[in-house]
Amino acid sequence: MRTSIATVSLSGTLTEKLTAAARAGFDGVEIFENDLLASRLTPREIRARCADLGLTVDLYQPMRDIEAVPAELFARNLRRARHKFGLMRELGADTVLVCSSVDPEAVDDDALAAAHLRELADLAQNFGIRVAYEALAWGRHVSTYDHAWRIVEAAGHPALGTCLDSFHILSRGSDPKGIEDIPGEKIFFLQLADAPLPAMDVLQWSRHHRCFPGQGGFDVAGLVRHVLRTGYAGPLSLEVFNDVFRQAEAAPTAVDARRSLLALQEEVGAAEEKPPSAPVTSAPLTATPVIPVPVVPTGFAFAELVAADAEPLTGLLAALGFARTARHRSKPVDLWQQGEARILVNTGAVVRRDGAQLAAVGLESPDPGGAADRAEALLAPVLPRRRAPEDAPLDAVAAPDGTELFFCDARRDTRHTDWRADFEDVGQAPAVPGVRRIDHLALTQPWHHFDEAALFHRSVLGLKAEESVDVADPYGLQRSRALSNADGTVRIVLTVGAAPTDDTVHAQHIAFATDDVVAAARRLRDAGAPLLPIPANYYDDLAARYEFADGELETYRELGILYDRDEHGGSLRHCYTRTVGRMFFELIQRDGGHRGYGARNAPVRLAAQHAVRTASALGGAG
């Protein structure tokens, strides 16, 4: 029998994946959509590359959330499908995978699902394409292969068949014997994968992937409340099996563990809250810990970048519209400002060999002393600060990745110390703001500190954590988790890259909020700053997914602007500079209350950055 492999099963760029599959002796490939969107090859060029390698394109996948949806949404789905089918014809693929819907608007109506799939297959047939319908194990209404087959059979269309996936069938405990009842010609595709059996799965989960309370998804606090109501007076003890912890240093892991228990006791009401004016006390675990009440930051006072050679960085800041407005009276630190966005450039600190990086963050706080007390009570390392007698007495602690966090007084009146009083004016006025403020910071974490960092920012700073998100990187997966305050004036995104042994692969970045990203991007380009180029395939896909005003999409294509829309109609437009050292910048425009970060666009952005890095390396090599 012929053999095929999905490109999602391999790491690297699409070209690298195709070459690897051919060299391994596969006859064909399934092209995963994200791989195509992130590729700089056109669909026709991909087809030619496959032919040169002796590969057939056996499947294009996936097409999601098509069937059993309201009429208006289905009409949009057909519009999207028509574009995809045209693309597939250029790609040389004659079969498309359609997954059973997980859309919240999908209804439990097999007759409607069959009618929609029949109409989709009718459209596909016009392009010479077959539709293979697959039951996802987590499908909203269709989650088993026999259910999917009943719908396909009811639709009764020659261009509609089923796709059988061993994982989706066996993970649900379905009996595969029923496959014999499906005519062989209606099985359009077979996908194979193995996985631990359910009993083994739980054991492996237990032995390798436990984490400290507050780092996972279990309601540990609810369980502890039940225990405490019994009158239990013994210890809260951690028994955690975790491969990451077993490879990390014992001392910081123990601090992380203790912090998790302190935060847990606070959550269940077993910790005594300390008002801001009371002294901090250190209590043993067997006693009631005294923890200052949370002091949630209200904004970003500044972000501090360190660089041995500041010229590339300051040139980029100038192109972004920032002005050098002040210099520290006793240190080689300059203040660059635009609107409420303030960047400190420090040329006196020790810098890694790979250049500019984010070293410190100033957080505006309604009670800096209380915030520092809470951080210390939750075992955050308090940082000694060398300062002149006249310098502002800012409290600072270290985050798990080493980033310094300064608590700055948000009141800004003569009765309180303002950190900006340490800086002397240099005569340059801030530019007319195209940038309004810092929208969010993205901090790359060492691979073994990701969960610790999420717990730290949630418990120490009082930020609310969102669910973790995995996005496809050309060489693996990048995991990220966003945390924010209630009104979104402080947003921090923690990321851990695909290469755990090389934390230089993924740079940090600062996102600047703007009311007009098109105008801001044009100013940046006209100032000669390098914008990140985005593949044309991405914009072809946008054209299929959304409707735009005349010329709008062409503008985005010209400037490398990415676009996303949430389920509430909010929109996100954003673009990126190229990387300087370990830093790059993002311009971001949020409309309609959009609170996301463009996770759908992240694989394309990551692939584009890898492409630029590779091209630069080749150019540097001569």
C-alpha cells in the first residue's frame, strides 16, 4: 500500500517537511493548512516542489465547523470553501478533510448536517474534489465514526465520504468492528496514530505531569475547603511527580512549591490578611500565614531595555515615533517617550552577547509598599538597588525569569515620590502620539519556569490568568499564557518556546497600542524601519474568511498587517518590526472590545521571523 504523512507530524518549514518525507520514502503527504499559510511558496510552487520530490498531495486539511449551523453562517462557510477548493486545485490535492463541528452555534440535527455536507460536496465536485468527513472525539454533536458515517450515508453524495482516524476511534473506546459495515469506496481516507491506553494515560499523567496547586486546572482549593471543614489540623503536604521539576534546581523549585501553598491558604481563607500598614511577619507553615492583601497594578510605568550598543534600538524607537526626552542624572539610562508609553534604554548594565533585551518593568501601583510587602511574603526575591541618596526609593523584586519588577507610585503628586524625578530633561519634546501606551509585554520564559511564572504573576501581582494556548512554530510548539488586570491596562503574556535547550530562539517583545495601525505602520516604513514581511498566502486566506472594504486587504498586505476578529465582533489589527538583539516591537489596534492577542496569527508570525532569521544568517555567511 502507498504511504503518506501529514506535514503537522514533522518539524520545520513546509519545504523542510516535504524534503524529509520524500527522503524517508513516503509516497505522499497531507498538507496541513497552517504549513501552507506560513509558507512563502505559492500553492502552484508547492505542487511543483512535491512533484520534484516524487510526492503526491493526498489530502488538504483541516476544514472546520462547516455543518449544522445557522443559514447565515453556512453561507459564509460555503464562501470560504469555494476559495479553499480553488486553492486545492492549484495545489493538486483532490481530497479535503472536514472535521465534525465544535462551533457553539452548531445544532444537534443530523438531517441538517447531511443537507449541509451534501451542498458542500456538490460545490466540491465542481472543482473535482472529494470531501472526507471525520468525527472528532471532542466534536460538539458528532464524536464517533459510526455517527459520522450515518450522516454521510444520509447525504448520499458521490463526492462525500468519511475519514477514519484511529486515535479518534480508539480514544473513545468505540468498537472498530462496525467499520466493516461501511463500503470501502466510501472510506475516502485513513489516518493512523497510537496513544497510551486510558488506564496508562492516567498513570503517566500522575507520574510525569503533576504540578503545584494554582499551576493546573484542578479545583484544589475546593477540595481543601472540604477537608478543613472536617476539623483537620495536620499539614498541607505536596506530593508532585513532574519531569520538569526533576530536572530543575531544587532550591528555586522548593520556593515555587512553598509559594503555591501560601497562595492556596489565602484562597481557602486559612491565611490572615495583613493591612498595608502592618509589619510583615514570617510564619511557619503550621501557623496561620500572614499575607498582605493583593495590590493589583494599574498600568505600566515603563519598560527598561538594556543594550551594549543602543544605536539599532534607539533608531527603531525613533522610527516608531518615540523621542528621547530625558536622561538619568547619575546612570547611563535614557527615557524615550510617546504618549503614555515610556521606554528606558540602559547602556550601563551587563548585556548578553545576543544584544538588546527587556530587563525590567515598572508597574504603576496604588500602594507600592503594600505591593512589595505582598511580594516578599509570597517569597519573591527582593532586589537590592544601588542608588544615589536623591534617587527615588523604588522597591523591586525578581520574577522567576530574572526580570526586575519595580513598584511605582501611581498617584504622581507632590506628596509621593515619582521615579521620573530622577531624570533630567534633554530638551526633546515627546512626539505627537501615534502610540498611546504599552498594550502588553511578551516575556519569554526558561522552559522549566513557565508554570512557576504563571503562578508568580497571578499570586504576587494579583493578575487574572487566562488558559494556556499552544501555537505552531516551524520547529515545534510554543506555549503561551496571558495574564491581565480587570481593565486590561496591564497585560503580560508569558511564552515558552519550542526549543527548551535554547532560550535565545524566541525573542521578547513590547506591543504598543495605537488608534490607527495603518498610519503608524506607514510612518514606521517611511522612516526606514524594517517591518516583518508576511507571506501572500496568509492574505489569500483572510480573503476567504472575512469580507473587507475595497482596498483594505491590499493595504494590510502592503504593510504586513495581520488581522483577527473575535466571536463578539471585536477586531484586532497588528504588525511587527524585525528583531533587534532579542527584542522586537508590535503595533496593535484593538476595536470593539477585542481582548485577545492574535493567537490565530501567531504561527504565521513565528514562521516569518524564522524566515528572516535564516535569510540574515545566510547573508551574513556571505
